[in-house]
Amino acid sequence: MIVIMGDYVPRLVDPLLDALFQDLPALGITGPRATGKTTTAARLVKDVVHLDDELVGGLFAANPDAALGQVREPALLDEWQAQPGVLGAVKRSVDAEPRPGRFILTGSAGIDLTTRQWPATGRVVNVPLFGLTVREILSRPGELFSDRLAAASLDALRPAHGLTDAPTIVDYIRWATTGGFPDSVLARSDLARLHWLADYVEHLLQRDVFLLDIQPDTRRLRAYLTALATNTANVVEAQTLFQAAGISRKTAAAYDDILQRLYVLDLVPAWWTSRLSRLTQIPKRHVIDPALVPAVLRLDSAGILRNARLVGQLLETFVAAQIRSELAASRTRPTLYHLREQAGRHEVDLVLEYPLGQVAGIEVKAAGTVDESDARHLLWLRDKLGDDFLGGVVLHTGPGSTTLSDRVYAAPISTIWA
């Protein structure tokens, strides 16, 4: 059972946010709806302005500069996408007075930050915040997994539990189906959790999409989201997905964009190097919060456990979610990729690329014991890259850690929060 004690759960990015706000005039915190962005940002401000409130939003719509001038600083401008004009007002205010610690903007429906629609470019530094990780839920201090993997050793990959109280595959699936939304984590019962997650999906399809000024066919968008949930953590051709949903290639591309902007879908890019040939460039699609997979498919933990294919996919989606939430806070600043040769001859579930092109590989196995054969793709990558291969780990559902070969290890999934 997952229990959170206290009024505020410290987040991995808190030290980064605290440090940046002491030096910069404006920060943005973006990520999925209901992941605690407002609560996290409110620690640092005097005034919280809810821009999705009809009355408050009306004031900012009429004259964003004048309305901004009336807030007490430091101020949190919550759900800024409800009044995009506030971005220009923040930019003008910061240009006129660039002292640190003035504004934090939070949003759960993103605008492409590389386009002209983001007038605060160069003025608002963005920090992503995703769902709660198990490390945060259990209040586990210690060095982040992504940093430990950069100097991989058996000591660095010890489990978070002893051999007698190690999590089982049932525990890992329970964590995955609970996800990282605070309301889901804190739900009093499995029934309440299932209904909250189902309502989240409905809200997403019936309301959130319209925050983007887009009018999709919600029935077809639901079918496409179902196809994505069925194929999470898979490298699949776009045709497979749009045919499953009964839509065109163009519509599928538009739906990918919508779901990325709503922080539901992560297109994990394919890692590439000129030192390897025949590498695919197809991204791997991950549902960002693993709990949305069973919610969309209308399954509970027991239903997932009856489907071996979904168990493997959900475990990888869960692991990716834990790592993704670390990246902004990581001192080694890696980027998340996957690797796959054409025709799937060699593939590595997740690849972390560190500065100067050095990499570490991660394989996720729904098995209690693994051996060197389970690490064959990591061994291949190590032999191809030589010293640029920092280390690799096969994450499994068993209790112990062991060395499989030079710079390649096996460890429980729980080592992520050890």
C-alpha cells in the first residue's frame, strides 16, 4: 500500500526550482494536468493567480499588462494557457525590470515553445514536472538512478529492499497502475482510484483538447489513444496505429501532436550514431503516466497481470516514467532515447545519452531472474561503442543485483529509488 505522510511531498525538481528562482526573473513549470505543479510552485510565491477562473481571466484578457501590474510578487500565474496574452505581459514586465524571483507560470496544455506562439522565449525558463515517482512517494533520499548509471557499478545498483521484503511483479504492476497523479496515489480504495483515472481520461478527451483551440473528433481521438495505450513502449509504424484507429495518416500525426501537447504521449526518439549501421529512426511511443494505460483500456491490475505482453509493456512504461521525472534534476543531464536496428535484430529498451556522446543502456524484463542472455543487446552495444559505453543494466522483478559481464549488470527495478 502506498501512503504519503505530511502536507507536502518534496519533488525531485524542488532544489532546481529554488535555485533558478533566486537567479532568474521568471520560470515556467509545465507537465500533465493534476501532477502537483500549482502546489509545488506555490511554496515560492506570495500570490497565486488562477487564470482559468472566469473573473480573473476576464481581467487579464481585457488588459494583461494592467492586470499583471496588480499582482503581489513573487506571483504564480496558474494555467497560463487559459489566457495566453499573459505571456507577452510577462515578457514586457521582465524586460523592463529583470530582477530575479518575480513570476512562475504553470500550464498543463503546452504550446510549442519553438514557435512564434511563445512570446516569452528567452524570458521564461521552463522546468518540466511529471507525476510523482516512487522515490518521491516513499521519501527516499539518495543519488538519482540516472546519475548512478553514468558511473555504473554493482554497488551503485543495489536494490532498495532486502531479499526478504523485495517487491514482486505484483507490487511493480500495482505501482504502475497507481501512476504518479497525487489524487490517484492518495485514493482511499482501488475503486476510487479506478474511477478517478477513468474521469481523468474523459476530462482529457472532452475538455482538455479544446484548450488547444482544436476541434478533434473525440470518438476517433479516443480510438487512437486506445491504439497508443495498447502499443505503449513499442516501436510501431504509424500505419499500424492509424489503421487500428480507423483514421488517416495526417489525422494520426495531428493526434500525436495533440497528445504530446497535453503531456499524455512521449515520442522517445531513436538514438543514432554513425558508428552503427541500419538503425531505425522510428520513435518509441510511451504513454507518459503508466496508470493511463489501464485506464484507457479499462483494465485493473489483475487484468494487466493476465496479459504477459501488456505486463512487459507496462513495466517499461513505468520505468521510463521514473527516469523521465529525474532528468531535469539530474546532475549528469542525460537525454532519454531508445535504440533499435532495422528488423529488430538488436534493440535496447531505453538509452541515456550523457554529454560528449557517452551512453548507458537499460533493458526491462518481466522476470524474477535474468542471465547474460537477457543482456545480449547491451553486450552488443558495449562491444560496438567501447569506452563510450558507460554501463548497462537489465532491470527485473526479482530481489537481487549481480554482475553479468564487464560494465553490464542485473538489478531489481527498485534500484531506481534505492
